[in-house]
Amino acid sequence: MKERRTISMVNMLTNDDPMAVSRKSPIISMAVVLYDNSTELIDNLISNLFSATSSFINVHLFLINNSPQNSALSVFLRNKEKIDIRIKVIEPKHNLGFGSGNNLVIPFLTSDYHFIINPDVIIADNLQIPKITNYLDHNLEVGLLSPLIKFPDGQVQHLLKKDPTVFDMFLRFLGIPIFKTRQKQFVNLPDGYDHVHYAENVPGSFMVFRTSIFKRIGGFDEKYFLYMEDSDITRAVNKISETVFFPDAFIFHKWQRENKKTFKGIIEMLRSMIIYFDKWGWRIL
């Protein structure tokens, strides 16, 4: 019943005016965790994010520099902060990881909606964010939203997942074409990317939180350094609110996963899996 009610509301809003925004412009905050990224990429990112949110009155961008040893990058970011009051740079003493880095913004958040954004994300235009905030304005039971995510060439990335079991993670870890039907179902294929629906497990490359929910759950579980923190936080949100996949808005993402191919990346992935299943239960199948 809850799913039908929400989807009905989406259709009603879309049919009336797909670009409608609420009378009161919401306050937007965005957080990007950086690690040895190029100044050119960051320059382009800042320009893109402010262009994509140009219709909003109050926008705050938090840049978390997880590579403080890169003095040139630190100087570059501090200069950006000086010339634009919308930017706040947070620089821990050492690399805290993705989740812990994002949590550093919590004491500063006064927004209605908080965006977690990877540095290699591109938002196509200034229509996508208003679509997202308008949906959240009218669906108060939703605490976390994931838009459609595409490769730069426009192909859909199949990043929606079911709550993982040990078997599902084993199949993905192997990366070989066996149990194909099971693997497709795990990433919500064949038809999970063409309509609004509640989601069990959304990707961390672009997450939109109702800020009150993000603060209520305390942000990300800091036991994770990298990997599985997005699966974990989706489950945490779903215990007190709802998570929605919203393909009416989309973003582009390069989806760089080279780190998983390294020995260190593999070890970190296995460590995160153990943390996850210890916390949520070792469901085998």
C-alpha cells in the first residue's frame, strides 16, 4: 500500500508539472570526499555542482580533503574557500576513509537535503536537482533517494542491489558468469531501472538524504574504511524511514573501481564484508 501511494504521488506531480518546485526553496548541502584528485577535476566539479543548483537560494558545498599530505591540493582548496562563501573545506589530519570523512560535516549541517557526491560525478543540467527536491518535498516518508546513474556514454549503471547475502557477495567477488539469473536479480534486473520504487541497497556515488534522517542515524558507520558503507547506511535509513530509487532524475558517473583489483583493495573489501555481516547477520542464501 505504501509503495502504491508514493508512486501515485510521483505520477501526479509529473503529469501536472515535472519541473515544479516547492514555494519555499529548500536549503541544499553537498559533501564531496577528495583524495589526491586533480585541481582540474575539482574545478570542473565545483562549477558543475553550483550550475546544477543555480535555482536554489541557499547552497553549501563541503569539500573534505582526505589527502592533507598533498600541500598543493590543500592550498588550492583553501583558496577556493576564500573566494566563495558557499564552500567550506574540512581537512582531517589523515585519511579517515569515505564514511568517516563524510561524517565530519554533520556538526555544520543546517540544510533540508544533504547530497553525498563522488568527485567524478557530473550532473547533466539544472533540472535534475529540483526534480529530486520536489519529490522529497511531497513524500515526507522518504529519507534517502538515489537517482538513475549513467555512464558518461549514457548507458545505465546497474548499481541498485538487494540486501546482500554471503552467497551474493561471493558471486560478485568471483566476477564470473555463473548463476546468471541470481546475479541479475541481485542488481534489480530486468526491470528495476524504469520506475520509482523502494530500494534496499543504493550506491554511495550519489546519495540524497533528508538531512534530519542523516543526522538522526549519525551518518555512516565509521567501522568501514571503504566498501559496503553504502549498503550499511541504506539499511540504517530503512529502519526508521524509506529509501527510494528515483529514475525521473539522473546523473553521470565514471564509476572507477580500479582499487578493487589491488591486493590492498581486495583485503579491504573482505574486511568490510565481515563488518557488514557481523552487524546485520550472516545470511548465507
